[in-house]
Amino acid sequence: MQWEVVVGLEIHTQLLTQSKLFSGASITFGSAPNSQACAVDLALPGVLPVLNRGVVELAVKFGLSIDARINSPSIFARKNYFYPDLPKGYQISQFELPIIEGGQINIQTGKNNEEDGKLINITRAHLEEDAGKSLHEDFHGMTGIDLNRAGTPLLEIVSEPDMRSSAEAVAFAKKIHTLVRWLGISDGNMEEGSFRCDANVSVRRLGDDKLGTRREIKNLNSFRYLQQAIEYEAEFQKYILESGGEIKQATVLFDSDKRETHVMRTKEDAHDYRYFPDPDLLPLIISPDWIEEIRKSMVEPPDLCFSRFIDSKIYSNGKPTYALSKYDASMLTADIDIANYFEKVVEIIGRKEAKLCANWVIGEVAALLNQDNKNITASPVSPQQLAELILRICDGTISGKTAKDVFSAMWDEENCASADEIIKIKGLKQISNSDEITKLVDMVIIDNPQQVADFCRGKEKAFNSLVGQVMKATKGKANPSQVNDILKERLNKNS
């Protein structure tokens, strides 16, 4: 029997503010337990919530970036449930009128990123406060409660059930992760809980229109776990259905060690939480002027930047274009800092060498960043220094191969020396004098009569061998293009 997997995601991303959603308490990660919980977070008698204006602006930025509707008014509601780390006995969230409704995200799941992609629809994105955290270790069999996270501002992004595989779900989550970091609305740190996913998974017979019963996998904090959890859950549900069983709606947890899911509780529906408008908070009104002010403060969205990078016109929306491949553009726009680094390099060198600049940024630079586990903002080689190195390739001072050695030396220097300094100190300047190269070529031809004879009989490998001999004689300093041209000329003359 053929089955179709159906996946929808709920992504909780912590918004990048200095204080909480409804209080002035700090949200600095790693502080001592309960050191960042004020009277509002503790739900002491008589306290009232005050909405953080900055949180609203960050949420609106997200809504504008996905072409969603910004609701005005939007309503805050109380989501009622009991849990030890929820002091009020309810969570302030949004239900019937969220701040954001609709919108789309384009994902690509192919390895080469050359296909057109697939549109995933967004149902809504709403503001809510986080709960505290239960600590189960080092308490002699008891549970400790840390309320530092209580009241932390979250944007919950809910997709339609448009994904049909774990690969599509991961691509969607990664696209949202890139977007919120690009916009500067979240640091997206999954290890610190700033970005985590819940996956709603169901299966149905291929061709059926009706959705199957879903099970929600909670708190997945890595893309690898997200993929593994969805794949296990889908296979589990197929097995149950093919065995004549029935899927019951439930909330499950993923055991990353065993790579399997376990039921946490029977899944609640919205009415179980007894949502009602929070009487302490007025409806949130966002004026068109305020929205326009936020729009003007936004950076260029990643999809627009991607389109500009592959555009062959000279300018797009007043900014330069580079006629890159979709693969190159996707690599460069995976992070705003990488895109900015690339554009600074091209600005110095010139648009005609955009492809060469892209190759260096997504090649040598990315490789050493991964090796050293660094962000590009911490690169020892600045865009200006990389541009200087690439210019030395363009003007023939050094070959591309030698440039890689220079780059490694620049990277490893404690106080990164310039490309020109390293080329001078190590004597790496390329030999481009035609007369000098001709003399070397003639010597190689005289010393290697067998390879010359093989070339004359049509063996191309013999030519490459002769080129190698010339390069060896110059310790790799000869201009490879000139060596090729002069060697061909001399061999054709002698044949």
C-alpha cells in the first residue's frame, strides 16, 4: 500500500529584545536560576502586563517579509493550563486574531538549488510569552523551577500541512531560520532554545484528500532531530495502519538516542485551553504609518537578494546584480553576513569578477571558517584583504594555485598580513615575462624528446607532462596560461 506523509510545522523563535514581552526583566541567556524574574513574571498579586513595543516591530518585520497580512487590531488571549513552571496558571498568547495571518515561504529541496522550488503557505504567526523551565538534575530526586525564561517573547510561526517529506520540513525550517536571523529579529540559537520546532505528522493513502490523524512531536531543537523524528513517526503510523490499528491524536516526544517517539499526553484541542481575551491587555492597534515606518527600516529580504544575485542586469532595485548561478546565489544568501562580505569584496574588485569572488567566498573562505568553527564576521581575512588577493590573480601577479597558499598564510598569521606582503616575503610573484618563459620552454623541449614525439603523434597527455616540467622548473611561478600558449606555439613550429 502506498502512503503519503503530511507535515505541518509550528516554529517558536525567540525575538531579539533586551527585555521580556510584558515586563522589563532581562532575558540574557545563562544567568543564575530565577535571577531574571521580576514581580510580573512571578505573577505576584496586583501586577499588570505592559506590552514591549520592540517585540511588535520585530513581528511586523517578519510579516512583511513573507507578504502576510498584518492584523489591526490583534488580540492577546489567556491560554489556561496548569504546569509548575507557569506561575500565572495561564500563558498570554494570541488565538482568534493573531498579529500575522497568511504569507508564503519558497523552499528548495534539491541538492543543486537550481529548481524553482515549492511554496509553503503560512497559516499564522502570533506573539506569546514563554513559560519557565523545570530542572530535573542535581536536585536529589526533586524538580527545581527556573523562571528566567518566563515571559520571554516568542513568535510562533504555524505552517499549513503543505510538506510531504522530512526533507521538505527541514528545508522549510532552515528557510525560516535563515529569514529570522537575516532580518535581525532572532539570533536563532537552537542550543539555547531560541529556535525550536513542533512537527505535526500524519499519513494518508496516496490520492486521498482527507488528512489523517496527526501526532505532534514537541520541542525539536536541531534540524537533524527534526528529520529523524518525522521519518520515524511516519513509519510508525504506516505500520499501525497497515496492521489494522488506529492512530490516536497525541503529543509525543522524540528520544534522540533511540531515534523513536513516545507518547507524552493525549493531544488537547483549542477548547481544552479555555482561550479568552486577556482583560488586562487592550487590543493591539498597528497603524498603516507605523507599518510603513517599520518597512522602511528593514534590510533587503533574502529572497530578493537571491534574485538580485542571479539577475544579469547591471542594477536591480537600485543595487548591483552579479549574474551568478542559482547554486552560488543560494550559498551566498544563506546568511546575511556572508552576503555582505561577498558584496564588499565585489565592490572593490568590480562586477566583472563577481563569479571569481563568489568562488573564493563559498570555497576557500567557507572551508576555513568551517574548519575553525567561526562565523564569517570573525574571519581573520577581511573583505578588503581578500579583494587585494583576488586582484593579484586578476593582474597576473600570482596564479590561482599560488593564491590559495597565500590565503592560507594570511589566515594563519596572528596579525593577518596583506597579500602583497606575503607574496614579497615568500618570493611568490608569478613569472610573466614572455622571453623568460620561452627560454624555459625551449629547454624543456630539448630535455624531453620522447614527450615531444608523443605529442606530435597526438597524445595530449604528453603536452600536459611538458607543461608540468616547465612549472616544475619555475617552482610553480610561471604564468600557466602563458606557458600553455608558448609551448603550443613552439611545438607546432618544431613539428
